[in-house]
Amino acid sequence: MAAPANTGVFVTFEGGDGAGKSTQIRFLARLLEDAGREVVRLREPGGTAVGEALRAVVLDPAHEAMSDRAELLIYEAARAQIVDEVIRPALGRGAVVLCDRFYDSTVAYQGCGRGLDGAFIDAANRFACDGVLLVAPASAVRSRMGRREGADRLELAGDAFHSRVAVGFEQIAEADPARVRTVLSRVHRADTFRAVLEAVSPVLPEAAAALAGGADLDALVSREMAAKRAEKEAKAKEGARG
């Protein structure tokens, strides 16, 4: 099991590409930080120097020759590193860990999408996690998935592949309703955020309090989207100068 509930909360956001997971994580992190919680925001693969290096390899469209088995093992290697280096210590000091993807994505992408053996994937996930399992509800945010400029190797895998992945996420949610909460993306981000708060409120009292107390979630979403746009513009300017 993960660290006891009183020493940290681990929530992952799962779903297909373009579902808005990272944006909703940003909103939730801001709400929790404003309430005084320590929040650690992560993405998989990544979150560590080793993980980011592995991410660059596994998602590079130039690596078309990468085998499915090699792909799986790269993801698991990145996961083992982030568990040891970041997730376990954060939970131990009582932080809320919000992760953009975790082992459910491996089941959906490499299991259902690639057709690799489910029993082996389960064993590999358990080895990489080394006892850190999901005890908080995961939010499977399902929505759009379109072609985006600069798409990575998995985003370019084709419609049939992504259809199998979508089915995989649905199967995960159906098989483990006590852990997984499915959140359908709304037209307005603030409405999706309210649905996310409802999903995580059983393990995050701050989420329940925000809903019950009539917090101005629209304002929070507007501020964070403005900050996100500013960060994107600053990054573009930095790239132009480089």
C-alpha cells in the first residue's frame, strides 16, 4: 500500500491525449496550495532528471523502430525512478502528489494499445512502484483527442491505437470503481474543475470545502489560465532569443 492516508495523498489523472489533464491538475494544485497544503505536481514519464531523459527517448517520433517491449520497459524505468526519488518522500512528509499519468496509463497504452501481456505489465508496474499503489481515486478525464502541432511518437500512433487505449481506460474504470472516478470534460473548464473536485473530495477535504463553501472557482480558473498563457508566451520569447 501507499503511505498511510495521514501522511500524504496520491491522486493521478489519467485519460487520452488532449483530455486536459495537466490543466485540471494546475487548478487543483492552486486550490490546495491556497488552502495551505504542500502539493507536488508530476508527470509521467518525467519528474526527475532520469525520467525526463527517458521521456525524450520514448516520445521522440524519430524512434519509429522502438519495439513495444522496449517502450514498456522505458516507462517502467522512469516510474521506478520517480517513485524512489520523489513520490515516496513526498507522501512521507504529508504532501499531496498530483501526477499526470501513472500505471493505469501503462495498462491502457502498452496493454490495450500495444497488446502486450497484461500479467507481465501488472508485475512490471508492481516492481516499478515498489509498494506505492494508488489508494486515492484516480480521475480519468475523458475528452477530445485531436492532431496537435509537434505531436509525439505515441500521439502519432493512429486512430485505431487510440481507440484501443480509450477502451482500456474504460475497462480500468469499470473494473475498479472504488478507486477510479471518471470525469467527463465539459465545455467550460470551470465546470470540469467542479466535477474533478467532486471526484477527489472523499480524500481531499479542501476540495469538499471549496464546493460546500461556494468558492469562486471561475475566478481561480481565469487566473490560472492567464498565468498559463503568460508562461507560454515567455517560453516562446525565450526560444526565439535562443
